Amino acid sequence: MLLTSEAKKAIFKKHGQSESNTGHSEGQIAMFTECINHPTEHLKTLKRISLQSVL
């Protein structure tokens, strides 16, 4: 998932001291965590497709 610029600004404002301080390590970690958590939660909701059902 690509984060929108508004979402990035909100993450850096909350964790990185300011919206423009994109180099702050806490902001970077929070952004990467969000990039990992969103697809992980999405994949948990998907039903598994068995190989037999595809063939």
C-alpha cells in the first residue's frame, strides 16, 4: 500500500516532531510499521484459496 501524502504528514506530525521532519527515526519507524501492518491485516481477512479449487 502506498501511503498518501496526508497520511505521511500525520504520521510524521505524531511521531517525528513535525510534518516536515521526515528524517526523524521515530517517524520513519512509524511509517514503515504502517506500511507493514496494513497489508498484513488485509491478508488476514482474505479467505485462503486451495490449489484444488483453482484446478
